[in-house]
Amino acid sequence: ARLPMPELAPAGTLEALREEAAVCNRCPLHARATQTVFGEGPFDAKIMFVGEQPGDQEDLAGRPFVGPAGKVFDDAIAQAGIDRSRLYVTNAVKHFKYEPRGKRRVHQRPNLGEVQQCRWWLKLELDLIKPKLIVAMGATALYSLTGEKQKLEDLRGRAIAMEEGRVLFVTVHPSYLLRIPDEERKAQELARFRQDMNLIKELA
Ligand code: URA
């Protein structure tokens, strides 16, 4: 019997890119991760949000921002009146990096080489989606998007012109908010993150 031809998504589509990324081995992170967590959202999204890398739950689900950080993100955009289904949501690094500790998998920050390798995919996503507004959440996303090590606080909270008429907006990463131990400070920082989402809604 003849083997059926595998069904491949048409070249140049988001689905084709997703299929290619599913077998990515450009860096060692693929070996331990469950799967590639590629970006998600409509092809004609006007806004692209970029995080750091998938966490434990994202790794299992195969979707970005579905765990605790995703909850902070979802709540903040919802209060600003931003509809997640119209956004393209992705990460600078597409595999979960962690250290096994007993039954737990403890998140580890991706290093510069890993971010550098994965910029390949982020660039292809940008070329395909062509968002008007790109939101960098956290220092890793900022580095991946600009290729420069810059201080997040220096750039946070305003529209920054990029090439091809795009606008970059920089804010903190939602996981950072979850890690603040002091309740009062946490509430302040959360309010500021929400304010950033309101600014994004106005810019969009
Ligand atoms: N943190 C991220 O940066 N991305 C996710 O998808 C989840 C948590």
C-alpha cells in the first residue's frame, strides 16, 4: 500500500510556521520540554503581546499564558476592555526551561543564547502578523524584540517608534507581579500594570 502524503499547511501561513516550530531543535531546550508553545491568535491581529517563555502549565497545554501568569494577564486586559481573542500572544522563547526538583519543575530563565536562537521564530511571527503595536512584557521580551540590553523602567509605559511604522510598548512581566512578597507593593504594581493595559487600549 502507498503511504498517504502527510498533510502540510500551505507555505507562508501561520499554520506552516507552527508546524515547523513544533520540531524545532535550534537550542537544547526542546529536549526536556513537552512541546513547543508557539504563539496564538488571529493572522490579522493588530496587537502582539510577547512574554518570556512558557511556564509549567503552558508546557503541558501547548498554549501561551494559560497558567497563573496568564490569569494576571487575562484579568488586566479584560479590565482595560481588550479582547484576548483579537490579540496575538507569544513568547520570546518557545520551550519551557526548568530544573526538576522532586515532583516540581522549577522555572529557569532562558539564557542569552537561547533567546538569540528563538528570535528566529519571533521574527517570522512579526513578519507574518505585522502587528501595529507590539507589547514587550518583561526584560527578555524587550531584549528579543530590540536586540539590545536596555533597562525596562527607562522605556516603560509609552509608545516607542520602531521600524516599519510599528510601535513598541514596554511593561513588566505578569509573573514578576506574582513574585512580589509585600502585599501593598504588589497591589501598587498590579495597578500600574493595569494602567499600562489601559494605555495599550488607547494606543490600539
Ligand atoms: N510566562 C510567560 O512568559 N509566558 C507564558 O506563556 C506563561 C508564563
